Amino acid sequence: MGLSGSINGIRTADSTKLVASFSDIDDAQAALRAISGEGHIITEIIEGQPVYALMAVPSWSRFNLLGLYDLPELRSLLALKMLGREYDHARLEELIQNARVVGETFGLDVPGEWTALCKTGAS
């Protein structure tokens, strides 16, 4: 794995990116424990305040575990649609579009089942 950059003088692997940032070290450490695989926390001081950056290889499962990018809500709406129950169509479309932006930002493909379910007929 190559090296691509540094944050506060610490070299980061080219596949490792900023996944989330926290103002509280306990929250950052809890997030690090929640994700699987390699990850680490980098502390930066911004305007005199510590900011704890969670660095890891981005993945949809990690984002979901951390509750990022409204993924828990997206999964709930998709589940409602799969069950043929009432759901907010506009919100589902919005969340799928947001997922596309997140995917582009982090170099991740949006899971095909998400977009396929979103394109199928309305409930």
C-alpha cells in the first residue's frame, strides 16, 4: 500500500481517508472501536480547539455503523419499500442522490440494490 499524504506530519496510506471528525476524544475512540479493520485517530488543533479525525478506508458498512450520511434512514426507507409499506418517496430519492455524492467523494459505488429499489414502482 503506497503513501499519499500527511496530516500533522503523520503519513497516511493512499486508501485511508478522513471518515469522520469529532470534538470529543471519547466519541472518536468509540467510533474507532465501532468500525472493523484498520483505522486511527489524528488530533488536530483548529482555532485552539482539538478536533479528532477518524482515518480509515471508507466503506458503506463503516458509514452505516457510524450513522453517517443518513444511511440508517436510507436503509429503513428501502426496507419499508421492499415490504410494500408506506414510505416517503421524495426523501428516498433525496437519500439515494446523497449516497451518489458520497460515493463519488469517497470512490465508492452505490450498491445496485439501493438504486434498483429506488427506480422500481412506487408503493
